[in-house]
Amino acid sequence: PEAADLRTLARHMFESYCKYFPITKAKARAIMTGKAGDKSPFVIYDMSSLKAGEECITFRQQASVPPHGTAVEIRIFQRCQFRSVEAVREITEFAKSIPGFVSLDLNDQVTLLKYGVHEVIFTMLASLMNKDGLLIAAGQGFMTREFIKSLREPFCHMLEPKFGFAVKFNSLGLDDGDIAVFIAIVILSGDRPGLVNVKPIEDLQDSLLQALALQLKLNHPDSPHLFAKLLQKMTDLRQIVTEHVQLLHTIRKTEGEMNLHPLLQEIYKDLY
Amino acid sequence: LKEKHKILHRLLQDSTSVDL
């Protein structure tokens, strides 16, 4: 494709990204550095600040979260679940906006989402993280990494690999326009198990790869190896998802009362 | 496959109609 077409494609993905995802990296960074103009996020760093935070932060999912008597770990886990379910809906809308996606075999659309959504979730989670913690509840709160590490087993391990990934990923210095094309590429991976018709998927991904290469060349002229570095991150993402699925198996075995949302059950079943 | 992924399938068809 011509360079102008590739720029149009990259711009289109950025517009979809802004349309379907509630918080951009730019917004998250502004909140974390106190430049957003809003009030600073409420910092949750121990059990008492968590209790205070639950009073002052407006969570969207009040109805589906266990009551206050429930263990902290279970409440946090259920909030993570709810946010993941919302994210799957957002990512599905984003995927449908990728030119050519809705013309793919419907079974293949399901497969691409089944395998892609968590890689996208963990890519975008990096935007909300720094080495010390992560923004929660659309930027109203900031939960520290140390607090999460202090939760009981196995919940203390839930986010640590994602922090490790986030710190390295964030060091690439990508902006929202770069991330938008990258996650479209992640979704259109032609090597997902069980795909029926790989060729059109690879063709779409190829256009996006060209759009990303050009985007990075123009947007980061001083980082000539950024494209190659970014593609290597796709391997790390698969590893993180595999570990995440293993942790969920552990949680389901050890935590009798833990309910997994039906949408997440669908996605995790026979995943890896 | 779409039979085993009813919610994902419905999200792909019309996400606004799906009550999660």
C-alpha cells in the first residue's frame, strides 16, 4: 500500500482506540504525574487506605462485588474480573473496527478474540502502570505494587508479572497512536490455534504491520530498532497470558467460593 | 466454535444487546 493509505489506516485505528477505550495512556500519564488538572488519585497502600478508598472511589460495579465482610483478596479479584469483562466488550468493538475484520470467517473472529483479548488487556494495562503501582477505577485511585504483593497467596502473584512487563514495555516510549496499531496487530495473529482461513488474517495483519513500521519511523525517528523491539514483545505477552491462565487454575482449585464470570469461562476454556 | 463461545459470539454480532 501507498504511504498515504498506511497513514490513513494508522489514524483510523487511533480514532477507534480513542472511541472504544475509556482511558488513554496520555490521560493516565497525566493523572499519575499530577498534570491532569483533576484531583490526584486516592492512593491505596495498606488495608486501612483500601477501606477509605472503597468509601471515596466510585466503582462502576457495586452490585456484582461481594459485600464488605468478604476477604479483601476476593473483593479485589472480583473487581479485576469485572473490569476484564468490560475490557473484552471494548476490545471486541475495537476489533470490529479494524478494516476487514468483520468480513473474516465468524469462527475465526471468535478465535482471534479468544486468544487476543488478554494480550491486549495486558498491553493496555501497562499504560496504567508504573514501577510503583497502577491506576484503578478510571484514574480515581492508585494501588501500590507493594500492597498487591502483600496480599495472601496466590493473589499476591496476580499482577507482579504484569508490572515486570509494563516497566519494560513502557520504556519503549510508545504513545497512544503507536499502541492502537500494535494491539490491532496482536488481535490479527494468524497463528492462533484452530483458525480456519489464515490467509485473509495475515493479509490484514501485514497491512497493519506496514502501517506500524511507518508510524514508528515518523513518530520515533531516533529509535530505528523500535519496530523490531515491539514485535518481540508479542512473545512476552503470550508468556504472561499463559502464566495468568495457570494462576487462575490455581485460584479455582484453592478458592472454593470463587465464581468466574461466564464470558471469562468461555475464553479460558481450552485456551492453553 | 461459536457454539462454545456464545457470549463472545453475541458480542461480535451486537455488543450493545449483551448484558454482561
